[in-house]
Amino acid sequence: MHLSKSKTVAAALFAMGILIGCGTAQDNSSSPQVDAVPIAQTNALASKQARDTALTRAKQQGGADLKVSMHKATDMARFLRVRASSSASLGKGAAKTAAAQASESATFFRDFGPAMGVSDPASMRLESTQTDELGHTHLTYRQYHAGIPVFGAMLKTHFDKNGRLHEVAGTAIPDISVNTTPTLSRDQAGAVARAAVVADRGDSDVIQPRGGTLYVFREGLARGVPGENHLAWEVEVSDGGYVRELVYVDAHRGKVIDRINMVQDAMFRRAYDGHNLPFVPNNYPN
């Protein structure tokens, strides 16, 4: 079937509108959109340059006692650690109070955060503080972008009993430049999520979307591979029993990015030597 010229032009304009609307720049004004690919490439380059500079500073401070491990998905450090037997520290001094430890953590994010993917220290928010039986204190920080939580992005700062900051570990996401105003509503994302689940499991009236939480979602993070940042709705799709999935829907494109099955299936097996009997012996498993 052939489209008329007017319909072809209309279709082309509609497609261009979709592509323009899918840009990842944060500016929502009526000014022309800048291509998202060069923006992402520029941000990635700047993040890696900042990472290298911060790692150099950390190595200068920690010396030979500093150990660094890199994250495959983000290409940033996943932990910086100085040996327990060392006098070296990732902080400025002994921090023995909760306020001092929070201040030392903020200073670390400012000075060395880019090594771990933290471009803005204010993006790290303190979630909890725990002190273990050895007297070591562990502060847990969660990453946010423009007020939106970043999925799976969490860093912990670890202080020994003397208040020395000896390790920072976890995951932070660099290069975030997503538009944080969703194009899809929660209900629209729920419909997309439900459609994806019933396509695999079969339709049923009891399979329904439940709620929706907005995240900055790094594709490929859980698999340990590089990926794109998305603004995404997390939607739980469940039948209240054997079906329960978390579905992540791009909040601008309406595409399913990832799915997590929250009901783990496993086959229950028991091995025994029944000597070819057609039934389980009474003394099994003894």
C-alpha cells in the first residue's frame, strides 16, 4: 500500500518530533535541542578526566597503602581502601563524632568523589549510620540527581574505632544528563509494564500494575556492563501470587529497559539410591 505525499511528510514530521522529544538534555525550554550523543560523550570525557585527577590525589594521600578497584559498568572506582595496619587515611584527621564523620565524608566526596563517579557532592544523601561491635562506624549514602533517586547508586564510608576514614566503597553513576520531567505518566508506564509481562505469561485480569517510582536508571549496571542512563518508572506487576515483576519503563520513550523477577523459581530435587525400586524406600533418607 502506498502512502500519499502529504501522509508521508506528516509521518516524517511526527517521527522527527519523537526523536527530538527523546533528547536527554535537562533544559525544557523552547530553545533548540542539542544532540544528546555529543553531550553524553562530552560528559563522559569530563568525568574520566575528573576521575583520573581525583585518583592521582588519592594515591598521593594514601601512598603505597592505597588499594583501588574499578567498576566494570561505570569505569569508576568501586572502592578506595587503605590498609588497616597503615596510618594513612582518606580523610583529614580523626573523626570520632557523628557530625565529624559526616563532615569527613562530605570532604571525601568533594576531593575524591570524582574517582568513584560523584560529580556533585550534594548529590550524596546520608541514609543511615551504623556502629559495629568493633567500634567501626559505617555511613551509607544514596545518590540523587535533581531530586530523583539513582537506582542502585550507593556509597558507604567506613571509619575505624579511632575515627580514621579507611575505606569508601559502593557504586555511583557518572555522566547523568537526563531530563527529569517524565513524558509518560505513572499510569501510562503501568500499562506498558503490564503489557510486557502478560506477553510472556499470558493475559489475566488479576495481573495488574501496582504503583510506580521514578528513578534515574543505568542500563546494564546489574550485569556489570556499560549502558545508557534513563529516566525510568519502576512498576511492580503482580497477580498477588506467583507473578511479581519489577519492570523499568523509560519515562520518555515508553520502552521497557529491564525486568526483575521477584519470585525465584527452583526445582526441588532429592537424590537417593532406590536400587531400581518403583517407590521411595521407607528408610529414606537414612
